[in-house]
Amino acid sequence: MPSLLGAAAGYRSADLDVRPRSVIPGRQRWDVKLVLGRPRTAEVLAAVLRRLPGITEAQASPVTGGVLVRHDARVNTADVGRLLRRAVTLVVEGSAGAGRPAPVPPAAEPAPLADHGVVTPVLAVGGGVAAGIALVKGSALSKQLVALGGVAAATAAVVRKAWHRTADATRELTGTEAERHPLVEIAGPHRRRLYRASALSVACQVSEMALGTFLGWTALVLINGEAAPLVRFGLTTASAQLWGLAGLVAAACGAVAGLSYSSNLQWRRLGQDIEHEWRKRTYAHVQHLELRHLEGERTTRIAGALTDDVRQLGAFFASSAGDVLQLGASLALLVPLFLLLAPQIAWIAFLPIPVIAWLSFHYQDKVAADYAVSGEHRARLHSQLVNTLEAGATVKSFCTEDYEAERIDRLSGSVQESDHETDRSTISHGEVVRVCTTSSMAGTLLIGGRSVLNGSLRFEVFSPLIGLPQMVLLRMNRLGGIVDQYQRTLSAYDRVRRLRALPAETDGTGGPLDVEDVRGEIVLDNVSFAYPGRPPALEDLSLTIPAGQVTALVGATGSGKTTIAKLLMRFQDAEFGSVLLDGRDVRDMPRHDLRHAIGFVAQDPFLFDGTIGDNIRYGSFGASDDAVVEAAMMAEAHTFVAALPDGYDTVIGERGAALSGGQRQRIALARAILKDAPVVILDEATSAVDNETEAAIQRTLRVFAAERTMVIIAHRLSTVRHADRIYVMDKGGVVAEQGTHDELLAQHGLYASLWQLQAGELAA
Ligand SMILES: Nc1ncnc2c1ncn2[C@@H]1O[C@H](COP(=O)(O)OP(=O)(O)OP(=O)(O)O)[C@@H](O)[C@H]1O
């Protein structure tokens, strides 16, 4: 009953009220009473929303009570409202329960049969009957055995539930039907190394326990004068036994050291393999994402997933998985050993285990939302840091250094606060575990000691057993850290999976396109297109760009000129109508073939951190030095490159920071020329170069354009006056006028007035 639970946490049923404020494809704004005036709840709701499948971004404002949700195309617009209501209910329920929202929405459908089907009740009833008989009729020993059975069953139930819940949560979060647990998914193809590392860890644990037993026997020899088990091996005197034990201890120490070294090495290699594999595959996926998704995600968020998150996936295996296995192995060995040798103290020795498992399980619930929130804060901080550093000149020119420092201070403070919350939970969990393990040690000593005193347990049996459970329980002290790592890993896995769930570009079903055969005729046939949540950029647009000619697109800013280029290169797809290259719909072509056929210089060309030569050769890696120089000459870049001390080997820094805007454009132009594609699109490719240089570039480009289709997008009309055809675009993505320069001047329309304006400016 959400409302009752909500009331318990200070929420009223009116707080569950959500109303849509604005709904447009891909983005919705809602009024959510719950978050009004509650910053923490707003953060948590946003974090919970972000973890839901299909939601790409969520922001909640405690000041206005508004919630902004962005979602990808897989989610139906109407479903977003349902997801939001569900998230609000979860937050209310979670707050009433653990003080924070349950990080993971509980499955709406009944759990699978394996969980709550026939097996569990049968076991429970059977076990209950057997326990009842044993408790009523049994001896003191059978009572203790029942207690131990209870401890084991409770541990198994808690661990099983935690495991299944995590798997269900992942299924729900990623929207996949994967049956496997996230850890199994993460280990992926490295399972052989995982098995090897696991075998070594188990062997190491066995050696450690053997060492503990030998030390117990040594104490026995010193106190009792002999250790009975050694007599069976022919060591009858105390001195012989001590020598024998010295040898055994040395061998066990050697084995522990060797096995520990090899298992650690294997775990670390496994961690590195996992990190490398996930980074490689995720990055490959990101490279093939549709551009709209790539642009929709913050680059720093993607970079964070590819660095920190994939590192965390490997780190869990490198640092914690071995501990978990050793813990499991020691329990698997110790429980039967105790049952066999000292069943009367077994239950107290192992009593903390289900308690600790239960605590860890609840801790995991408690901190999951904290991790989501703190991850989000970190991502924002990182994004802001990168942005501000990149905007160095803008910040300085506006003297906003202090403003930026304050912004970072605020964001960093939020990170600090959310980490503080998580740390408090982590530390308190660790301490509770320590109290449990220490009390159990005291209990084992007390009850075991009493059994020895009253003669029901022989000292020589008890002596080696004293240290062994402590070995396990001390390891359990690390459980807090392990669960912490586990939770971080699940959070990281969630982010990486979400990135990998974004759809990759799909290829057309038609046959390949031979670049050699491309003539280059481009036709836009009644094309309409709008960016998500925006008014149409192109509306019912039809135009023809003839093969082998120079066509110019000019006109108002924001009139859709670049969008035409994006549709042709399939960075975006038209919603209505079609874009044809040589009569074939570009959506039918393999994207690589299509893009090989087009040389493109973007409005804001990107130069990589490297040498000028490398940047010109980018994409045409096999080009000779002579070809690079020739392309640079055509782009009027050779003269300034040759004048640099290192010429083509000059390193130009990130984004070509060590070059002027006009120089950067000429390098990008040379790159497109070197590609030698049958269609070339220049989007404001020479806007930053001076008129004289531009005129020189145009002269050489006329030779280059002789046998190819060239599309020039420009604001400076002098750039396009020699074009064979000029399309003048107007607001709303429509063609206002078309013709040659002279024809357009004769029309005395938009183009003519623009020309007069620019000619006047030049003359002025
Ligand atoms: N990635 C995007 N997301 C949302 N809207 C966009 C995006 N890119 C462009 N737009 C919008 O689409 C419209 C057309 O943009 P486009 O870049 O095609 O115009 P343009 O004619 O090339 O403009 P300019 O001459 O200023 O370069 C503009 O209103 C712009 O705001």
C-alpha cells in the first residue's frame, strides 16, 4: 500500500499526484508534487528514473516541482507517464522502507516458479517437521544440529534471494530477457580464466586452513605432549611430531604463498581482460551509434562509461571476487568439518553468517540509490570540468573565473555530500559485521570451552577448531567492502549496458554501392524532417543537385542547409520523402559505401591531436606524401605548412588548437580533397579564410570539381557566384529561389538583395 507507506515516511497521498506539463517526442515535462521542496527526494526520483529502461535523462527540480524526462525512441510517449508514476511510487515505498528508495523496482509480475514455486514450501515443510521431531524427541546434539541446519538454511535463503534479486533488477533495468546474473554477463568470454582463478583461490584457502590446523596441532603437542592424529602417521614422540609439524607448516606456508600469488595474478589478469574487452566492445558500439544518439548523450558521460565504469567492472574481479570465493570455500570446508568433529559448537560458530548476509543484503538495497545519485553527481562534475577547461578563452574574456570556480565548488560539494552518505552506510555496515564476528568468536570460545570442561568435547578436537572459524569470520569483515564493490560494479554495469542498449546504425538492405560508378546526382523528393522536439527543419522539400556540377545552398541561418547534407550522408534519416543518390534511396545503401562516396568538410571541422600530415591523411591512410602535399596545395594550405619549422610533422594539439581558424579549415579541406570522392560537400568550408585566399582556393577547386558533384553551403555569396546552380533556402526548410548567379540577380528577390547587401559591405 504505497499511500500508507508513504505516510509513514512523511508523504501524503496528494504527493503521488503527477501531471504532464509539456509532451513532445523524446522529451516530456511533468509536475510532480512529491519533489516540491524536497531536494533529496528530487535527486532520488531522477536517479530512479534514469535507471529505467529507455529513459536517457531525467532531472527533477525541488524548486519548481518540475521533472524533465528525455527518452529514446523505443519508449512509447504514453509509457513515459506510466514509468514516471511507477518511479514516484517506488520512491515513496522505498523511503518508507529503508529510508531511501528501493534502487530496483520490484518485479511487477509473480516471481518465477524456481523462486517461490513448489521447491521452497516442500523444503520448508519437510525441514520444519524434521526439526520439530528432533527438537521434541532428540538429544542435546540433535538440537544443536537443528540449530546449525537453521543457520545454513537461513544463509542459503538470504544469499539466494540476493542473487536472484540482482538478476531480476538487471533484467528490469536493461529491459532484456537475459537469464544470466550480471556477474556472469560481465565475465563473458573469460570464463576459463575465471574458473582457473577460482580453482587457485579454493586451493589457496584449503592450504590456509591446513596451515591453521597444523598450528592447532602444534599447540596441542606443546600442551598435551602429543597430537593424536600424528601418531597414526608414525610420529609417536613429541619431538618427532614437532619436527613433522615444522615440515608441514613450512610446506603449507609455501603452498599458501605460491597459490595466493598465482590466484592473485589470475584474478588481476581476469580484471584486466574484462576491462579491456568491455571497453573494446563498448567503444566499437559507440562508434556505430546513430549520430542523433551520440549527440544526445553527453560526451563526458560516454567517456565516463568507457573509462571509470569499465574499469570498475574489471576491478570487482581483480580485487573482490577472489575474497568471495575464498569465503565460500572456507565455509564449504568448515561446516562439514565442524559437523563431523564438534557439532555442539558449530551453530554458534556460524550463527553470524546469515545475520551478516542479511545485513549485507539490506545494505546493498540501502546504498544502491546513493550510488546512482553520487554517480550522477560525478558525471555532472566531470562534464562541467571538461566544459569549463575547454572554454578557457571564453571564461577569461568574460572574467567569469570566480563564477566557474563557484559552479565547480557547488557540484563538487554535491559529490562530497552524496559520497558522505554512502561512506556512512559503508563504514557502519563494516563495523556491524565486525561486532557480529567478534561476538561469535567469544561465543565459540565460551561454549566450546564449557564443552571441554564438562567433558562433552575433547580438547584435542577443540584446539585446532578454535582458529578455523575465526579465519572465516575475519574474512567476513571484508564483506562490507566486497558488497560495496559489488554495488559499484552493478551501478557501473547498468550505465555501460544502457550505453550499449542505444541502437547502432543499421544498413540498407540493398546491394553495395560501387564508389567508382557513382555519377553523383542527388535528388531530395518531398523531404520533411524535424529534430526530436523541434519544429520541422525541412518541410516537403524537393530539389535536384545535378551530377558533375557545382551546386550551392545559400540562405537564412537555420534554414536547413546543413540538415540536407546530414540526410544525404545518413547522419539523420528523412521522416517523409526520400533522398536519392543516382536514383537510389540512400536508406537502401550500405552506409559505409555511401559515406565513401562523399567527401565532407563540416562547418566546424574536427582536427585530431597529431601532426598536420596525419590529419590530412585521416581516412586515406595509404596516401603517399606527394598526394598529401598535392591536396594541401589545392586547399591553399601548403604555403603556410611549409613555412612551419616542422612542416607536415607539426603537432597541432587538441582540436588543432595550435592553428588559426582559417588554417584549420584548409587542413580539413585538404583532407576531403585527398579522399577523392565523387561527391564533395563543403559546409562553410572557407568561411574563416580571407577573400584572397578563398579566391585562390576556388580557382583550384574548379579544376578539382571538373568531374565530380560539388555542393557548396555558404553565407558569403562571393564563394558561390560561379556555381552552376544556386538554391536559396528560407526559414522552415523551403527553397525560396533557384538559378545561376546572374539569373538570381535578375529576379531581384532575396538573393539579389543579399548580394547587394554583401557587395555594399565589401565596398563600404
Ligand atoms: N542536432 C540538432 N538538434 C536539434 N535541432 C537541430 C540540430 N541541428 C540543427 N538543428 C535545428 O535545425 C534547424 C536547421 O539547422 P541547420 O544546421 O540545417 O541550418 P543551416 O541552414 O545549416 O544553418 P546555418 O546557416 O546557421 O549553418 C535549425 O533550426 C537548428 O536549430
